[in-house]
Amino acid sequence: PEYTQPEERAVAFVDAGHAATQVCIASIKQGQLRMLAHADAADAGGEALDELLLRHFAAEIEARHGVDALAGARSAERLRAACEGLRRVLSANREASFSLECLVGETDVSGCLTRAQLEEMAAPLLGRVREACCAALRGA
């Protein structure tokens, strides 16, 4: 639906993409959109969260099972895919888990994480996104 209200409204658009997060502040008035400010957080997208999760679970697997899940390309890619799926589930749920059979040799692994744990692990990354939001707001 088209925005036809006579008063002007400020709107923030936050796009958390694969490689970066972008923030745009726009003004909307009677169906017209005017960009006021833009900021971005490079290397603060889904890929960075996936890498964070990959390193976390690789360390956990090594500590628990004594195997390096990142040593082989196939096992590393399977774990990366599981971490990406976990991140996607956590975007809508409070906790998520994964299970991978025979990740390294005959070693079956599993992992579980809550959204709160992810937010704590990703605090520096989320801080960069917060900085981008504040920069866009200051520019508007």
C-alpha cells in the first residue's frame, strides 16, 4: 500500500546482508521517499556470523571429541552449512541445534546454541552494526 499521509515520517531501513549490514534513514511524505543518510558495517553480515559459529563449534568439537573438524574440506563445509542453518533458525527461535553423522571419520557430532549465547558471542560484531545505525541517525 502506498503511504499517503500528509505528515512526514522518518524511517530506518536495515539490510543485514551476506557480507555487510547497511542502514538507510529515509523521509516519507505523501508517497515520496527521500534518502537522508546511509551508513554500513562492512564484514558484519551473515557470513561473519557463520564464521563465528564455525570457529565456536570447531573448538567445541575438538575439545569434546579430539578431532579437527576444519582439517578436511568436506567436514569443514558440512560444519559451515550446519552453522548457517543454525543461525537462520536462531533468527526466529530462542534455541537451535544440529547433528552431523560421521563428520570426521566415524565421529558423530551435535551442537546446540541459544539466541542469547549467539548475541553474547557476536557482541563485537553487533556493536559495529549499532555504530552504523548511530552514524546513520546522526547523518539524518
